[in-house]
Amino acid sequence: MVGRKRPLVVITRKLPDPVETRMRELFDARLNVEDRPMTQPELVAAVKEADVLVPTITDQIDAALIAQAGDNLKLIANFGNGVDKIDVSAAAKKGITVTNTPNVLTEDTADMTMALMLAVPRRLAEGANVLTGDKKWAGWSPTWMLGRRIWGKRLGIVGMGRIGTAVARRAKAFGLSIHYHNRHRVLPAVEDELEATYWESLDQMLARMDIISVNCPSTPATFHLLSARRLALLQPSAYIVNTARGDIIDEDSLVKLIQDGKIAGAGLDVYEHEPALNSKLLKLAAKGKVVLLPHMGSATLEGRIDMGEKVIINIRAFFDGHRPPDRVLPLRT
């Protein structure tokens, strides 16, 4: 980009300081120093003016917004892997390239999935609250705060992509039996490594598992994939962990089944209407039936910096006349 006008890059949220500094060095970068979500009028103003928009997973970049984009906007470089909030087809029709940041959050998200998988059956949040609550801890007792072991249990993974596979490797080390449902069967070498059992029927897998881990992307095809009917297939002793997207699970039905004792509990990092939270989930959390986290599955400094570097590489490649390495095509969403 030497000798050429630097592209105007509008970033919708505050990013880690090393990422913002590098963007200022390379581009005419407009930062969001207040770190508050942009309003709709602010997003409209940004797409009218920018050469590049760098949104995050909470920004709604729909067809109506894209239709108002100025002629200068040629790239939407998403700071995040999921592009469910971006109308990729509408962008393509307007000649705007969309990129994302895959492969950098896999291990962090898998770590958090495993943490929730332990936290719910072993009642970690409840135990921690005992020591910080109003009542004094009375000490150890043989029958107090009993949870369920996860060693020897069956784990059903919904979505055996990069994250699902990383979860399976961790879970196998904890002694769980690995089962999975996916659009396509994984390579035989991966199945052999994980001693994994493939289920073509999601319904049949759900009915037989002790723990379900949701690791598929959010698409129109996966909206309420775990519907009321499918959730009802779970055993009363089963747990659900979701670190993918909230709308993959019918949240109201999940709450009802946990309230009625038809599902043992859940560990959730994502929610169907986030940042709004179902008040019934909060009540279940107070009773120790669910563990709730504020969408922090990929929240490591290293991961966020890696994401920023991906965004920068995609922008530089695009303005150097090359195809960005992480281009998202409409048919792949």
C-alpha cells in the first residue's frame, strides 16, 4: 500500500491495544474509544463513508444497512468467526467482500466448553457460592454437595468441526466416550484417534447421551436445531452445554424441561436473545440447575489479538489486489 491513499477503516468496537495500534500504523483507522455498540444511525454513517467496515459479532449488518453503503465500501472484515449477523448475499450483490477470522478461537472455545462440562455436573458454581454467601460454611460432609462424575459418561457433540473436534480431544482425555452428529462424517483417522461414534440421526444420538455439547454454527438450518421435540428426547439425567450460538437451542423449551426435572441441567455461554437474558434462567442458576457465563468462551487476550491480526491480514491482502485468505462466500453461510 506504499504510495497509495490509506483506506478508511471504521472499527465498531474497541479492540485490544496492540491491534488498534497496528491498524493506526497501516490504515486510516477510526477507533471506537468508548467501546459502546454503535447505534443504527452511526452504522449507517460508517458504511456511507468507510472503505472497510470492521464489525463484531454483535453488529447487525443486514441487507437494509448494506443497501445504504457508499461506493467506497468494498470490504466488511468481520472481527469474529461467525457471520450470522452479516447478510453475505446482500454484500456480494453490492460488490462488497466479506471476511472473518476462523481457526484462531478453536482452542479457547474448546477450553470453555470443557470447563462448563465440568462445572454443571460437579456443581462448581454452587460450591464457590457457599464460601462467598451469607451463611458460614459448616465444613465437609460425606453426603453434602454431591454432583455427578463425568468420567465414563457418553458425550454427544452436535457439530464436529474444528471446535467440536477440539472438545472431543479434551473430553476423551477426561474419560468420556465420544459420539457425534455432523452434516458429514469426519475422516476415519479422526474417528480412530477419538474412538468416536458417528450418528447420522441426531434424534437417536440425543436420546442416548449423558452430556450434549453444541458446537455447530448458527445458520438458518440450525435455528432451533435443538427444538422442543428434540430436547424432550434427552434423558432426565442429561446435561447440555452450549458455547456456540444461543438460537440453536429453543431456550424457552430448555428452561421448561429443566424446571420440570426432565433435563438435569445446562451450562450456557450464549443465549437466544442476548444480551437480554431469560429471567427464568437466572432463577434456575440461583437453584444450581444451570451455570451461566456472559459469552466469554473465546475471551482470552491471545485469542483477541490473533483475531485482530487476521482482520489486518485480510484488509492488507484485499487492498494489495489479492484475494483475502478468509473470504466468506454466500453459498458457504
